[in-house]
Amino acid sequence: MIDIATVHLVILALVTLATTMIMMVTASNALRLRHVEISWRSGKILGFPLFSTIFLVVTITLSVLVYAQQLYHLTIPMFCYNWVGATWFVTSYLMSKRYVTDNGIVKNINDPSQTVAWNRILDYVERNDGKKLKYIFFYPEQVSGGRTQCIRLELDIPKDKRPAFTQIMRKKLGRRFSLSEFENKGIQELK
């Protein structure tokens, strides 16, 4: 007869292995980025991802309680849960980070549809409501049947990155778009 604790450990080991592999792929995608000009955190808790941060804090807290209660038979499962929490946190952190490179904008390093090269941008809109500065970029994407549709990529720019991002925008898109025209007119006038 199969013991439920053994089944639990096998499933936990498989989840641990899977999250480790996902973290390695995500980290390799982040390391492959070349010529990163600026990047920033964009998670919900001070720039860190919400759910993975909460899970990691809970697993560490439970590990401390297990150690304090001297429940040493739970050491291996708690180590696995902490490892899953750490790999999930690293993966989520790297995926939620925004990268602006010499070649384009990477909103999610694991999702090619959220990456756009500077030369593919057809148009963009800047929205500034006082608190947030948001850029919405439009670029073409091939869909089934040989058709092309326009995709939008939204990017919130933190206050401390705005001057650097504006300078990059001028350098990369200034030749194709008259930036002074957009800067002199309000968003209401363009509607």
C-alpha cells in the first residue's frame, strides 16, 4: 500500500524540479539580454511580485516555526517548499522587471509578444495623469491567414526612470516621430 506521505514527497519533488527548470530558463533569458540601457522593477509590493513574495514569506515563517517546535522530520518538505518559494520569487521578479535595450522594449522576458523592437513601433501615445506616466506603443504582428493586426504594449514608467527613458525615446524614435509636436499638445487635443 502506498503511503500518503511518500506521495506528497514525490509530488513536492516534481514541483521543486519544475520550478527550478522554469527559473533557469527565465534567468537565462534575462542573461541573454544585450545592451540594456535601463530597467526597473514593476511588481505590486515595492516593485516585487505580490503572490510569490507572500508565498516565500509564509514558507520561511513556517520553517522557523517547524525548527522552533523541533519537528525535524519536516525538514525535507520545508526545504522543498522554501526552494519552490525562492525559485517562484526569482522567476516572477525577473518576469515582472521591465527592460529597455538598445534594440527595443522587453516587458516580459518569457513572452515574445510583449517584446517590441524600436523599428517595429508604428505609433505611440504618452499618458501622464500626474501620478503615472504611461506609454502605449503600437506595432504590427502577423496573425493566421497572413493578416497583420496592430498590437499595443503598455509601459508604466517610474518617476526616477523618466528622464532616461525620455532621452532613449528621443534617440530611438525622434527621427521617425516629431516629439515636439506631442510635447506641445496635450493628450486631450490629440483625441
